[in-house]
Amino acid sequence: MLAPVPLPKAYRLLNHGPTVLVSSAHCGVRNVMAAAWNMGLNYEPALVSVVIDKATLTRELIEASGKFALNVPSRRTAAQTLAVGRVSGRDVDTTKYADKFAAYGLNTFTGTDPQLPLVEDCVGWLECTLVPEPRNQERYDLFIGEVAAAWADSRVFANGHWTYDADTPEELQTLHYVAGGTFLTVGAAFEIAPTATR
């Protein structure tokens, strides 16, 4: 089900506005947080952006390691997505849990970078190398990453496109955060034929 996505098409994993899980790691410490403000920036090189608050452990790990991953969660992980967006990795009871992944039952695997955790039960994954932009990071909390590798669940993403239709199971639909614990999920795709220009 996990299939590579060509880097020039990686932006399409984010183009429809899903909430993402941002994962990071450095020197044996790893963390995950939810982020609704993210988007693709460029095709070649493949660039993405995400807003990460100064107070987060995720940001500290990204700035130290120069790497992060954007994981596109689905409805089956909606409760965990909301939870990791509300609780800091610094507040996890480490006498009981190893980290925020363990505290909220998120299993991980690795892609090309053995140090960078990717979240299972998602439908898209982007491994990113930080493109340092100190002014944007400090002033706007805006982080830019160059996508080094990308994958998607082939049941819902094929040939560079999401393939959602009326028969797509709910547990594979991407999450779109509204506010106050409310999410929307993606619906069936439809096409409109282009009209002639005037």
C-alpha cells in the first residue's frame, strides 16, 4: 500500500489542505505535533512549508537536527491528531511513556532516514530537510523544507493524484481541521471540463 511519490508531485499530498502530523527527532529525543497551517511551495526542488510555534519541542528538534517529516493522517487517527496538537511533548509523563508517540498510541516506522520517525496509519508521508530561513522562522514561525522522499497509500493516491470517490472508506479520508476539536474529511472527487477563454 505504501508507494513512492515522485518529488515533483509531492506537493499534491498537501494541495487539498489536510492537517498534518509533524514529526522530528534529535539525539534520541523524538516528538510529534499536529499542524493545520501547511502547504506546498514549489515543484522542483520540491518545497513545502509549515507553521511551528516557538514554544514547541518539535521546533526545538527541527532546528537542532535540520530535518522533519509531514505525515498526512486519516480519520482513523483523528483522536490522536487532536491530542498531539493540544499537548506538548515536554508535558508527557516520561516515567510512564517513552514519548508523545507512545502516550497517544502512535506507531512509527522509518523511510530513507533511520533517525526520522514516520507515523503509521497515515495516507501520506514527506521526509524534509530544513531550508534555513532564520527571519521567517523567528518572525512568522514559518519553516520551509525540501522534500527528500515522499510516499502515499496507493489505495487513495495513485499516478500523482488523490483518488477519493464515494466508495472510499472513512478511515482513509484525510483530516481538515476547523476549530474547537471539529474536523472535516475529504469527499469524493469530481472534475469540471475547462471552458474556452474569452
